[in-house]
Amino acid sequence: MTVPVPHNLLPVPSAFAGRDDELAALVDRVDAHRVVRLTGPAGIGKTELARAAGHRALAGELFPGGVFHVTLDGATGVCTLLGDLVFHLGIDETKPLAEALDGPSRLLIWDQMDGVLERQPEMVARFFGKDTAAAENIHHLLVHRAPAPEDAGDAVLALGPLAPEAAVAAFAAHLPETVSQAPEPGDRALAEGLERLGGNPLAIRLAARWCRPPRWTDVLAEGLDATAQGRPAADPPLAQALGLALADLDEPARRLAGILAAQPLGATEPALYAMFGEDLDKAAQLLERTGLVEVLGDRRILLPAARDVIPAILGERQAGTLWHQAAFYLQQVLVGWRSSLALGQPDESQRFVVREWENLRAIFNRALDRLATPGVDDEDDARVAMDCGGAMFNVMYGRRMLREGVAWMEACRSVAGRYGEPGDVGTFHDFAGLFEVRLDRPDAAREDFEQAVAVYREAQFALGLGSACYHLGLLLYERDDTDAALPCFEEAVEELRANQGRPYAAQAAVYVGLIRLARGEAEAAHEALTDGLALFEEGTRDPWLQVKCRFALAESAARTGDTGESRRQSRAALEELFLARPRIIATAIPMILRLARVFLEPDLRDLLGPYVEDVAASVEGLRQRNPRPQFVQEWRLACEAMDRVAALLGLMGTAFAPATAGEPAGAEARERLPEAARALDEVSGALFAAERWVQDALAAG
């Protein structure tokens, strides 16, 4: 069975015509070059040709890793391009880019690049030069109107006007289905009339939809003459044809055009009904008849060249109002999704957010651009930007769009400082810090978290303060600065306990207990860990931290002399551990070994034998399970690692337990311990340094 090649290409319109030679040339270029540019004026057919080239590359199996179409219309001030690689390809940007992009060859079509080229030319040059130069398996097709750089060589296809014969063929291909009469291929009168459209495919499409037989040439000429009245003599043919198409639209159809103009990806029918109402069907039919709208897949998409002229046709005020209508709809879906996520109820809205990525980026950047323009409705635009950035944090963080996330949070923080509440400023500092942590930039993360704490504390915003304190504490804890981390976690517990932040309160309480335990404060540790476990049992689910809490409770109980509680907690920890995913089982091995080392201490050695028996029984139960199909390989590796852990602990129980100390069986077990430790190190890549620890334990007697 052949595995389908991944792609996100929309269909090519059935009326795509007149570009066969250019299509073949473009496919040859993207196959031969790592970076290819497709250029040409508005309406010349760049997007359709790029999409057609993507489909032909798929059919020819040129790029087994997939073909992905990225729409950059609206990606102006805030866009890293790397975010799109993460979004579409799922790369890990914490790795060197060449390593992250390794794999089967792939083609990325970067469409409608003019905005990002104009606003961030240095970033574009760096990204497609130095940044991605090492990734030879990734091919890029850059689509824009501006001329290609002089050093682009032959990796450029400059799309020009259609030849007269091709123009007539394109005209015939775009005639409405209701037209039964088609022009003859050699219709010279029609060809001469189409010359006024400069061979522009979009202008020809619009003219075909507007004209009616049999008076092709006369009607077209009359329409263009009427449209040209009051326009400059040098007005380009496309502008004339757009005026011709829009002249017949009634008010509802014009409003629909304005709503679609706000969304580079277009809009699905449910979204349009939510925004437009019952007048949608009639308005959509009228707009589609003009040729300005493509219906591709489940979307209606206004042609890019038409989006550019909508404000001029509708007037800036009405175009802005319609933009806000589209933005408000997307904003409300985002806000609703964020609320449901906070309640632990992700639903279809999350998939909506992923589907609408390019549209959301466009309204976000458009809101930022409008905020920089005098005389716009600042409050509404600021709310769009902040709501969009706040909700998209969840998507970006979950998909690990890290640098893109930092850029969005910094832009939102600037807006919040001018138009938002203090809590908004704190939120975007906190969010930016989380991205910085994943980027391994601890100093920047610490600065952001400390800023968030200060803002939240001044605003007396308990939930935000608790969250930022927890994040700051976690950063400090992972950098071994436990003296600074402890008060952060303690404040987080206090602030989060009384509200909807209780899940974080449980986690913060566990870290308080872990720090106290490491300091030798067993009683204080046991109290904090018991508090954390009680909060976990209210319904919070963090399996790894919950298991860690129980192992730490077993240790603190043993150190305070409650051996019965210690064994109960160690058994419960093992039980919960072996109900978790295989990856969590593997990460818990250091906890299992640590507790065994604790039980080697002279006054706790009576606990070692029973603990070893519990581990062995748990591992036997693990081996008998039937994992879900997607976890078979991980499960096998977890079982193999845990078998070796059980073997090592079994030898420890014999070698060090009081009942066998000094007897031949104990001596034999001690001789075999290094070999068992090496076996565990082999399967884990020496992750747990078991052999070194065993040698130290044997040397210490």
C-alpha cells in the first residue's frame, strides 16, 4: 500500500489554462534549484501556477517529504518564517536548522511574499540564504510581484502576459457554464479586444465572466470604455477589468467581498454564515459569477489582486468596518477556545485555530498596522491584537513555534502597555518567558518572569502572580538555584490555592517538598508533599509529577520513621507509574533508583528487601500488558529497561540487605552488581550512570 505524500495544496481551478510551457519550466526549476522565485505583476496567475506546479511535483513524486503552500499575505510586521516551518513541517527549532530539517526532500511554496519582503527584507534574505543553506533537502518556491534580485540567476521564472492565442483560450475557459457558444480559436476580433487587457489572466477571467455572446468584442470594448471614464489614461488593464467586474455587484455582494478581503485563506461556509447571515447564498453566487472568488475545497477565496483594490472600491471606512467584522468573528472563536482550554475542555475550536493560522496571522498583523495609523479605532484594534496573541500562545507553545511565539508576545506586550490593563502586560511577559525557557535562553526568561511577577504584584492579580511565581521558581529550580526557587514556589502555592489556579498549586507544593527534602528537612517536606498530593487528588493530572511526589513522600516518610507510610507511598508510586505512558516510565527510573539508594542507609535498610519485591512484581505486571498500537516500540523499550532495573535491584536486595550481609550469597551478588549496572547503562545510553553509582556504593561498603 502506497503511503500518500503529505501536502496542504488546495485544488487547481478546472479553468486553469494557457500556461503549459511555464508550468513545465517552473517544475523543472524547483526540482533543480533549492530556492526558486516566481515573479510577475498582480493578476498574472502566479498563485495558480505555483499551486499547479505543486500538484505536478506531487504527481511526479519529486518531493517524497511533501509539498506545502504557505500564504504570507498579512505576514507583515510579525513573521519569522521559521514559525511556518514549525507549523507545517513540525520541525524542532531548538536543534540546528540543518538537523531539524533533515529527512526526505520537501517543497515549500511561499506565496504572496511582497508584504514581508517590503517590511523585513534582511530577515528574508538571511532566511533563504544563510539560515537554510545547509538544508539541501528543502526546496523553496518564493512567489512575489517585486523583481527578483540580480544574483538569482536562472532560478527565476518571470511570468509575463499571455500570448494572443493563449489569451483567447483562457477567455473561453473562464466563460460561465451558462454560455453555450464559445469563441473560435482564431477569433482575431476577440484577440484584438483582449489586447486591451494586456494578456493579464485575471483581467481576462473577469472579462469572460462579464461578457455575453455573441458580441464578444463590442460588449467588451464598451464595458472597458465605460469603466475607463474618469480613470487616468495609464490605468492598468487589471484595474479596468476589476472595475468592470465590481460595477455589477449589489451592496450585499460588495460587503461579502470586503469580508473575504480580510482573510487570505478565504472563509468556510459555516464561518461566512456566522459573519454574513441569511443573505450569504445570493451574494456569494453573484460574487462568484464575477470570477473574483474561487471556491476551492471548503473555502471561498477572494483573488489576491482583488483584495488589494477592495478598499479603493468600497471606500476605506466601509472596508475597515468589514475587516473588523471578519476579525471579530475570528477573535471570538479564539477567546472561546482559550476559555474552554483553561477548563480542560479542548474541542473543535482547537482544530479551527489550526486551520485558520494564516487568517489569524493576517488579522493580528493588520491590527498592529492599524494601531500605528492615526485616526483608527485604537481600543478595538488593540483588543483584537491582544486576544489573538493571548489565545495563539496555546497553539504556538503546543506546536513549539518558539521564536514566532516570542515575536508575537513582544508585540502584544507593547500594545498592552499602551491600551491594556496591568494584568495584560504581566500575561505577555509570562508567556514570553515560557518561550524563552524552551529556547534555552534562561537569562531572558528570568527577566520576563520577574517583570511579570512585579506587574502582577502591583496589580494585585493573584492568579497571574501565582502562575508567574511558579514559572520563575521552576526556572530557578532547574538551574539548581533552590534558595531563590523556594520562596517563589511558596508564594505560588499561597496565591493559587484559592482559585482556578489550583492545578499549579499542586505542582508548586511538590517542588516545595522536593527542595525541603533535599535540604534534609524531612518533616517539612512530608507536610508540603502531602499537601501537593491532596491537591492532585482533586482531579489534577500531571502523571510524571504526581509519581515524583509519591516517591518523595516515600523517602520523607522513611526519614521521619513512618516505615508503613513509606512502603504504601512507594507501592502507590509504582502502581501509578505503570499505568502511565511508556515514556513516563523511562523518565521515572532515576526516582526508582534514588529510593533504592535511600533504603541502603543503615537505619533504613530493612525497607530495601520489600521495596525490591514491589518493583519486581510491578515490572512483571508491566510485561503482561497489551499496549496501544502506537506505543508498541516505546513499550518494548520500557519493558527492557525496567527488566534490567529489576535485575539490578534484585541483586542489591541480596547484596546489601541486613539478613544476607557477609554471607556467600551477598558476596556473589556484590560481584554481579557491576555487570547488572552495565546492562542498564547499555539500554539507557548511560543516562542513569548506574555502573558508576554501584562502584561508589561497593567502595563505601
